[in-house]
Amino acid sequence: MEIAICGKPSSGKSSFFKASTMIDVPISARPFTTIKSNIGIAYVTYPCPCKELDLKCNPKNSQCLNGTRLIPVKLWDIAGLIPGAHEGKGLGNKFLSDIIQTDVLIHIVDASGKTDAEGNPTEGHDPSGDIKFLEEEINLWFASIIKRNLAKIKDKEKASDILSGLGIKPKHIEIGLKKVGLDPEELAKELRKLSKPILIAANKIDLQSSKENLEKMKKDFSNLTIVPCSAEAEIALRTASKASFIEYVPGDKDFEIKKELSENQKKGLELIRKIVLDNYGSTGIQDCLNKAVFDFLNYIAVYPVENELKFSDKKGNVLPDVFLMPKGSTALDLAFKVHTDIGEKFIGAIDARTKKRVSANYELKNGDIISIQSSR
């Protein structure tokens, strides 16, 4: 799965990317800091069964922090978008070609209203306009391609060939055509909603002007998921955690100071607690990532093991792996996810919690621990 963070220049996209991946990227108040897409590994979080089972886990393909499993996902920080991008303005062609690769978009919006539509410093800008223009630019781009190929799109097979080039899955093409027919504008809107769902990250909530703008955005777009967040606060907390000054797991509603701090350090952390954590429950960065994967894309987290009695692999590693699987996946799908050979030699599976056998068609549930049996 591919997640993209996008938005106009100077919205805080690069800060959001750094907060999610802790990769050093250029961050600046000037427009078009991101020209070439940054690609990194971010993490979604899910409760690790180690606490529930009172076991010490040995993660291999992920991390575990105080009973929270951090599961890697691919994250793109793509070029800033300005009005007219579908006509090639700014870095529009680069942006639009990059979103083809992705499954869900996290739109970073400057909730403070301190940057205009093109990312230049200003005061009193309405962030609701930024939400509208990004959707419209993608819709117009999709519509222009549909219009050029309208005769071919009438043929379902040709439609799939043409539109799959936009990163649109055949199932989305079928649903879109059935729902709205061949009207280019309406089909473009429907295909964009299905293939590139958008979550709104209302960034810079630590600034005074953001609260009122956030309420307006929620009122203007009651049908959208809008998450208040502060990338700068998340970067500060992760940096302090990495230095062992505080204990903090991404997404936590608070942190615990572990070392003696200077007065300035204490003051900075207390401001984050007071302005961001106390008001919004978290910095919002982890919430955005989790919602994108678990709510928008409908993935679940499943733990495969070999020994259902010890919840381990053959080397004794407890709960070594966790896989993100599309909702509706089966035990057999999990076997193939672990390894093609295991899937081809699949003979059965066991629910490690209940020790009961489950069939190849057993539909996996979020948090399942499944022992896969295969012939040698």
C-alpha cells in the first residue's frame, strides 16, 4: 500500500513527512521546497498481543514500544500543488504523475491561514479553499483524460487499460461506470473518490488562528475526515524520546519526562502538552496515518506464528511478525502473504488464542494470531 501526503507549498507537508518518518528533509517557509518526491517508511500503530498474553515479544518485521506495535508503511511526500496544476502550472505534472502510485492521500492543510493558495506568507487565508482546490485539480485531471478517451472508455476492457494508468483499480472503474455512466466530470469525481480517498490533516493547530479555522473547515466539509495536527510538536516529542529525555509512543496523549531537563526544554515540552495534547488528545500525526490505513483503506493487522502454543516461530521468536491485510482476507491469503511456498503447501490453520482449527476460507479479524500449517 502507498500513502501520499500532499498539499499546497508551505502547508507543512515536509514537516509532516519528517514527523512521520524522522527522515531529515528540506523544510522551509518558501514555496516548492519539495520538488522531487521524498519516499520513506512511516509506521501505523496497533496493540501488540504481548501485553494481553503477558509475553515478551521478539518483533522482526516491525517494532514494539510498550505494548504498541509499529507497523511499517510506505509514505510519499509529493510536490506542492497550486491552482491550475491540471494544466501543468507549478509542479502540477510532477504531482499528478506521483499520485498515480498511491492508494490514499493525506492532504496537509495550513489551518492557521498564514499562507495563500500558492504557499506565500499572508494573513487571514481561508483553509477551506485549499480543501476545495485540491479535490478539483485531481477531478479536472481525471476528467481531461476521460474526455480524450471517451470513445474507448465505452469498451470496458479498454476503459480498464486506460484508467489503470491513473492507478485506478478495475473494481473502482466498474463501480464508477455503473453509478454515474460516461459523463466525464461525474465519472472523474467518482473515480477520484474511489481510487484516491482524501483525509484532511489540519496542520499547525498550535498556532492561535487555527482553532477558529478548524471549526469552519469541519462545518464546511462535514462529510470529510478532518484531523487536527501539529507536525512540529510531533517532531519535538520524537526527538526528545529518541534522546531518552521523555517516554513517548507516537499517538500517545501525553509523555513522561525521564531525565533532568533545562528550563527552556521543560517550557517547550509543557507548551506542547498545554496547547496541543491537552486540547486535541495527541499531535494528530499518528491518528492521520492510522485512519488512512485502517479506516480509509480497510486494512487489518494479523500476527502469523508457527507454534500456536508458544505464539512463536520455529526459532522461538514470540509474535515475530505482523502483516497488514485487506479486510476480508482469509487464512489462505495470509499463508501466501507469509511466503508463496507456504500458501501453495497450505493444509490448515489454527487460531492461536482459542487453539481451534480454522478453514482456508476463514475470514481474518483485526488482531488475529494465526498458526499456518503447511506440508513439507
